[in-house]
Amino acid sequence: MSGEREHPAYFSVKRTMKRSCPFVLPWRRIALILACLVLLAPSLAFAKRAEAAKVEPVIYGGVRYAAPNDNGRRGYIQAWDTKTETKLCELTVYRKFINPFLEEDVQWVCIKKLSVEDGWLKVIDERDREYGVNLKTRMVKRLK
């Protein structure tokens, strides 16, 4: 029996089992891991928002209307008396819902422009949505 050869079918099964072993070719696994890291690397970078643009205040009827743009979760304006430099009121024009599964600062929407037309303060945000604020009643209305 010691001089007998192994059966050819047994030999081929043994060879096949060796090829399916996960540690035979580790460089393939390493190459796959590196390829995944290279493809996913941009998503690992932190997206930071550029600073919001400075909005020029508008003066109408002795009142200066300004948009601080300090928080992108809500777009609001402040009314200041031009003579005494006291804050008269603060009015929220719009609110932005923040998705908790996404990065917060890239979801912020700030005010881009203020102007006064026919007793209405026109507010334009970064997504070019227009809002109107009636300066007498302080009612906010979405225009576009």
C-alpha cells in the first residue's frame, strides 16, 4: 500500500480546496481594500460651508433693517432705530429643517439680499426664494 499512488480525483479535490482558501492570495484582498478606500475617500472628507455673504442693511422710514446671517437654521431680520441705535424688533422670515443624518452646516440657508419696495421688505435667500415682509403689520409672505 505504501507504493500505491493517490487516486487522481482525490488529488484534484485537494488542489481545489487549496485555491479557495482565503489566505492563498492576500494581495488581491489588499488591492480590493485599497480600491474601496480610494473610491470612498471623498465621502470621508468633511464638507465645510463657506461663510455667508454680508448683507447690506436697508434704511426705510428711520429704521435700519439688517440680516445678521449668524445661524442658517432660520432666516431672520432685525429692525434698528437709526437715531438711538436700539433694536426695535426681530422677525423670523423662514426656518430651515435640519436633517440629523446629514452634516448640519451644509444644509444652512442664509439671506442673500434685502430691498424695500412699496412698503414691503423683500428678502431673497441663497436658493433664490423671495419673501415679502409687510413693514406695517410684520406679516411674512412667500413671493417666489
